[in-house]
Amino acid sequence: MGAGPGDAELLTLKAYRLLQEADVVLFDWLVDESVLALIPRQVNKEFVGKRSGKHSMPQHEITQRMVYLAQQGKCVVRLKGGDPAVFARTVEETDALTAANIPFAIVPGITTASGASAYTGIPLTERECAQGVRLITAHQKNADAEPNWSLIAHSLQNETVVFYMGLKKLPMICNALQAHGVPLTLPCAVVDRACCPEQKLITGTVSSIPDQALHADLQGPALLIFGHGVWKKQ
Ligand code: SAH
């Protein structure tokens, strides 16, 4: 189930209803307090957090726990920040459920790119300058693997590129884009804790933003948005 990027009012009605009916909710660190507050007291809440750079429960243990609880006859909600189809390792979990013959449904959520766009006014597509949008992870399975920088740099001519899990890599990403021909003036934004009361927005260019971010005391999670659409902020 997707919990959306913050503000509990971004939950779907379906997610809300199922949270009231669950026996157990397994949730990540990205799920906002305001969402957890909507879970009834009698429902067990288990934190199975994963946070960049901090101790976390390995994915296979989370999956095992989910399967175990379901096999005990519990109605389990696996609650994730944003949308479960976007950088959320959902397939690993649904594969395990299928293998164990456990019926399940996927409940969508608002992905951070959509939430951040609405709560900052930065469009993701815009007729004049952004005919598409790419969602990219800055965190590859193999730590040495590199995104296809020349493809990304090229797409920035007329697309918006959104990086998830990119805050720590912001200087590296900006360098790589410039090295692959992106103009120094390309607009970009960092949205820290999007859709939360503490949301912070920094806008600048691909050459200025790493320094701006350094001085902005960002806590994360944060989203990076590159592209000409950033200047069309409403
Ligand atoms: N499934 C989630 C993404 C999980 S990957 C979704 O659809 O949004 C984790 C990354 O999502 C974080 O590193 C960060 O880049 C982004 N993220 C999640 N919640 C966020 C928030 N409230 N504000 C900014 N970025 C967020």
C-alpha cells in the first residue's frame, strides 16, 4: 500500500479503509507520522524501517515477516512511502506472496514526484519545455553501476528528470550532467520533506545547487528535479 509522500490527506480512500480493517501494519521510515496516526489503536504497527546510511532490516527479513504473518491468518498491510510501484521493491514482496499462495492486492499512493510537484508548484510536464518526465534512482543495486549520463543529459533538453534517493549524490549528479553537456544554467530544484509541514524548496541551477543545498540544512528525504520546467513554478 502506498502512503503518499507526507500529508495524510494524500492517502486514497481505499488505503484509509484498509488501514482500519488490518490486523498488522508493517511500515517504513518514509511513512509520515500523520498517516500512522490514522491507524486504529488495536491494529499492530511494526516498524521495518530502511533508511539510507542507517541500520535497517534486510529486505528478505521484511518479506519473510510479511509472509509469516499472513500465514498466521492475519490481514497484513505493507505500508510504504509514496507509491508502491516506484522504487519500493514491491515485486520482491509480491513474488514471495505468490510463491506462498497468499492472495494480495496493490493499493496505489501518490508518488513523491507528484506530491512535490503539487506542493511546490513545479510542473513535471509543460507544453513549452517539458514533453516528458523521467523518474530515476540515484541509488543503483550495484554501487559501482552508473546511470546512462549521456542519455539523461540529452533528455534534459525537453524533459524533466526527477532523481529519487539523490540528496547525498547531488554534487556528483550535477558534475556528471555538466560533463555530459548540460548547460550550467539548467534549472533545478531540491524538495526536502515534500508535502510535510517542514517542506523546504531550493531552486537554482545545475552549477549553483550543490552549494545552496550544503548551506540549507536539509534533513531528507529529498527529491531532485532537473529541467526547464522548474522555472515555470506557479
Ligand atoms: N515509493 C516512494 C519512493 C521510495 S524511494 C515514492 O513513490 O515516492 C525513497 C526516496 O523517495 C527518498 O530517498 C526521496 O528521494 C524520495 N522521497 C520519499 N518521500 C519523500 C518526501 N516526503 N520528500 C522528498 N522526497 C521523498
